[in-house]
Amino acid sequence: MTAETLTPPATTIGPIGWLRANLFSGPVSAFVTVLVGAALVWLAIQVGGWATADARWSVVTDNLRVFLIGRYPGDLAWRIWLSLAIPSVLAGLSAGAFGRTTRTLAVTLSAVQALIAILIAFSPIGILGVVAYAANAAAVWVSYAVGRRARIPRRVLAGAWLVSLPITFVLIAGFRGTPLTPVGTNEWGGLLLTVLLAAVGIVLSFPLGVLLALGRRSRLPAVRILSTGYIELIRGVPLVTILFMADLILPLFLPGGWQLDRVARAMGGISLFSAAYVAENVRGGLQSIPSGQVEAAQALGLSGVQTNISIVLPQALRAVIPANVGLFISLLKDTTLVTIIGLLELLNVGRAVLGQPESLGARMEVYLFIAAVFFVLCYAMSQASYRLERQLGVGTR
Amino acid sequence: MSDSVAETKQATNREIIVARDVHKWFGQLHVLRGIDLTVNVGEVVVIFGASGSGKSTFIRTINRLEEHQRGTITVDGIELTNDIRNIAAVRSEIGMVFQSFNLFPHLTALQNFTLAPMRVRKYARKDADAVGMKLLERVGIPEQAHKYPAQLSGGQQQRVAIARALAMNPKIMLFDEPTSALDPEMISEVLDVMRGLAEEQGMTMICVTHEMGFARAVANRMVFFDEGVIVEEGPPRQIFEAPQQERTKRFLSQILH
């Protein structure tokens, strides 16, 4: 008996097919679809109408400088622009050389600065600002093109990134006795402060968290107990409390005459807090590595440190990318809590702006703008993490 | 498969592994109950026995993946103690191949070999790569150098794992059931590599395996483990044709059906 050849079932491919299968599969489904659809359209008309006709977006554009850099002196704002030009060029070069994850970074830097240029065009800051940020946005793509051809070695680029960090810092903070007049951190604010708090928090808490995770699994009881104690203590205390402690109590422990400024204290508090959570994420990754991996490394004669660096950590850290990026996204949003120790980060700047008599009745506009800024930053981070996962997942389990 | 191969193989009289009265407990469980075994340079020893008989645990004590609690193990004149330098010295002389391959999944085949020579022996990348490629040719898969372990078949993975152990230029190779996790059609490719190692290089080898054809053809000596002790040992011909102990006979009749 020969098997009968049947035609395949009707496809659900194509927009019409998709609609039929997912939205109009039966009378009830069709009814719900129409109802929800109508509600969405109504909402869109309401919000869209308000946003285009009634909203006073001038509250955002008029105060744009404060939103972007707080009370940072306006005549020194070019230093912020220059400090963004460095990572823009480097991100472009890296994206050209490596592609993938770094390309997401480059796209984000370019897009964000292009958006800033557009916003500045509607603000009293002036045409120079527009040109400057548009130039930065373009610089990303020019250096991308250069990076694709020039084949710059990995090591050189990594070194350049490392060197760029202190340069960026000096550009923003200034240095006594140089043409770069110092700008006190009490004058930093707005998006500038938010991004700096988050960036420093991420860069410091990650290595610290990895060390704590390794420490918690150490064979040495003292190291293990200290790491575990630190992690449990920090995780048992709210960030707000830690920020208060960093602000009020930390200075008492510093030797006399030492002054740690307020922003640095907040950065320290955020990093120390986040490190405990990074540590627990990484510990989960470490536990997912089969013992055979460590045995194989030991059998080859690798030392404990070499085994961790070359075998265990690369696999463990890859496994915890989604969890860690989630953590860093919350860290970015949690920087708004520094408001309580009086720092003027983006959200607090918004409240300050709303305190001016001319901003009366513009709460919605200000908060929507701030929400949009946070969304763009967080969305870029989560996209970068997807890229990174895919890139590191190539050809592996 | 002829017996003549086994008869003509040469092993020296120089001792390289000496285990004396080795005991090991896992909690209350006494898994090694006084193992005495001496292996000479160039000798191929096949260890067999039921699962849980302590054979894997024993070969893992030889490079200190398991710590023994009584007795002594000496490898090439170095006694294994808690001294970390001794452990490192012994491990650098011993290559090990595992049942589940244990390749590093985040590294390519070539990187799997070059890692240890570069980190432990401080080879330059270029030299390590050259050695690595030579080894890949030896195990017959030079074209797979830049693939990741997950992209290789089981047999290829195990051959890469053997080459990885050889990259450290060991004097001794330990094989812990190297073919048990393989599909049947891939077993022979791995056994061929092992056989080449024994016959062409005269490598000192201890293999825990149930591949009796391999044992008959390649081993100088077979050792039967049961419940943490060595019940019987002897040349393959004697073990297969005239086993002395009742337990050996019973086990062999089960696996040779």
C-alpha cells in the first residue's frame, strides 16, 4: 500500500492570514478585537491631540540646558560636548572594527546626540549647540566608516577606551591650574549627572560584584564569611538608607581633613549597593558551570586563578548577561533616588523646573519628557544586551 | 583482533606510577579499600569492573582530582601530598580524558588546546597554535580547528579532548571511560587514536574502559576492580582465557555475553 500524498493545511502566512488566525479566529475573538481596537484608537486620538495642540512643550525646550546639564556653567558647556565627542569617535571606530554589540552602542550614541541637536534647535541655547551635537552624531558614522577600513587592533581600541575615561572626567570636572577651570560637582546636574551616576555605578559595581561572588565560594573561611556578610547586609538595606549613610555617616569615618564630595559619595553608595546584587547574579552563573569544566582545567595544570579567569568566569558571566543588564537598568532608574540627598539629577531638575512660576500647569509635559529620556536609555541597554547574548552565543551550547 | 599484538608490545621496567595501600572514603562510604598498583613507563593498563567499584575514583586520585586519605601515590618520583607545588608538578605530567569530554564550550577546538600551553607553559601564541594544528592532524580533524565543541560530533569532541591533553606533552595519559558516552559508530575512531598513542608513541596509559577488544589488542595488563579492591590482574590473554577469580569470571561472562 502506498502512502497518500496530502496537501499541507491552509497557511496562516501573510498579514491577512495572521489577522485571521490571531485576531478574528471566532465571533468572540472578533468582538474583543474590535472593542480593544476602538479603545486604543480613542486613547491615541486623545493623547495625540493633547500632545500636539494643548501641551506646552516650551517648558521643556526653554529649560533644556538645565535638563541636560543642571547648573553646569553655560559658557563651559563645550567641555561636555567635547567629552561626548571622544566616546562618539571611539564607539564609531569600535563598531567599524568589531560590529554587533559595539554597533548598538554607536547607534545609540549617534541617535541620542542627534535628538539632543533637534531639541536644542527649539531651545534658546543657540545654533552652535545644534551644530556641535549634530557634528558628534555624524562623527560616529564617519569614524565607523574609518574603523571598517583601518582594521585597528583590538588592543589599541581597548587601550584608547581606558585612556578616554580619565580624560572625559578631567574635561567635565576640570583641573586646578590648567585652562580647564574646575567645576564643582554641586553644579553637575540633569541628564549629565544621571548618566555619570549610572555609568560609574555600573563600571565599579561589576568587578566588585564578581569578586564578591568568587569570595562567597572561596575555600578560605574568612573570605567566604566576609563576602557573604557583606552581600546579605547590603541586600537587607534599602538603597535610600545606603545613600543617607554614604552622605551623612561616611564622612565621619574619613580621616580628618579628608573631603569626599557629595556626588562621589552617592556614586560610592550606588556602586556598593549594586555590587551585592551583581554578586548574587554572578554566583548563580558560577553554579551553572558543570564541575567537569573545573576538573578538566585542573587536570591540564591550570591554577585556581587561571581556571576562574579563562574557564569559569567567561561561561558564568555569559549566562548571567540578561540578569545583570536587568540589574543595571534598575540601577539607572534608581539614580533618581539621589534626589533625597539633594542632588539635582534629571528627575529632581524636573521638579525644580516645575517650581518656577512660568512652568505652572506643565507637570505632564515635564514628567513625560523625563520618562521618554529614561525609556530611550533603558531600551538601548536592553537592545545592547540582546546583541551581546547573540554574539557570545555563537557556536556554543 | 590478534593476541600477537599484545604479546609483542614493549614496556620498560622503570616504575612511573606507584600506588601503595590507597584508601578513600566519600563520607561514610569506603570506596577505595587499599589499592596497590605499579605502572611502568610505556605500559598500557586497562582497569575494568562494575560501576561503583572505585575504578574511576582511583584514576582520579592519580592526578589529585580526588584526594586519597590513606596510603601513598608517587608519580615519576613525586609523592602526592597536600603540597600544591607537588600537585601542579604531577598534573603537568599527566593528561586526562573524561567520559563527558569536558571540552571548554566557549573556546574553539584550537583554543581548547592552546589555552593550557600558553597559560601554564608560557608558550607564545604562534608556537602554541603550531603545536595545536599538529595535534589536530594527529587525531585526524585538522579542518575542524576553528569550530566550537557544540559543532562537532561526539567522536570528534573526544578526539579533540585527547589532543588537548596531549598538548601539554604529558608522560602519562589517564582515560576515564572515554567511549562510554559515545554513539556506537563513533567508538572506533576514538579507540584508533588511543591505540596509535600506545603503539606509535609508547605512551604510558591507564584506561578505565569496557572496550574488551581494545583491551585485548592494546593492553599490557588488565586490572579488575570490585568493591574498592583489586580482585585480579594479569596480561589480557590470561584474564580472558583463564581468569583465576570467581568474581572476574562472572563479570566477564556478563559483559562478553
